[in-house]
Amino acid sequence: MELLFCVFIAICMFMNLKNVIVICFQKNFLSIETIIMITYLYLSLLIGFGMIYLICIQSNLVVLTEAGNSLTGDYFDKLATSLYFSAVTLFSVGYGDIVPIGIGRLLAVMEALIGYILPAVFLARTVIGMDNSK
């Protein structure tokens, strides 16, 4: 059942990514709509990957460790840690305080890759749009 939820979350994130890219490429470059759509995209990716990490943790899969130990605490502690790790992975290289292991490494690599590619795509789109408008 947990795998089904993870697949559903991944499909939702992919559909959101596809829709945002289509909408942003139809709008003027650097419009407020584009900035809002990119913000929503990043939030949905952050929350989506955080939920996948949390589902794995709740299913007793060790995907994240803190100081070499499995995550401890109640549900909300694990939720906060999953969202924190997701944000750090999406927006930066990471701090190293929480480390992915096992399948968590693959998830973290996919999230980091998306986090690095998106700014390049929208920057290239903006530069091309500005060049075409001249």
C-alpha cells in the first residue's frame, strides 16, 4: 500500500512539473505568473519528496539517518525531519546532518538533480525569450 502511495505522489509531482513547464513557456518571460508557478512547483516537489521519505520511514525502511542512527521521535518529528531533508536536498548540496542510506540515496539523487536542472531550464528559457524579443 505504501508503494502505491509513493507512486501516486511521484505521478502528481511529474504532472505538476509538466504543467508548470507548459504554462511557463507560454507566458512572457519574467512574469509574476511564471514566478508564482515556479514557487508552487518547488513547494510541491519539496512536500512530495518529503512525503515519500516519510512513507518509507513509517514503513520501517531506513532511508535517513541522523548522526549514524535511525530517526527517532514521534510522527511529527519524523515529518519535520523528512521535510527538512527534502528542502536541503532540493535547494542545496546538503549539510550532512541527515544522511540518506539505501533507497534514500536514489531518492536524494533524483531530488537534487531536479533541483539543479530547474533553475537552468528557466534561466535558459528567460535568456532565449529575451533574445527573441529583440
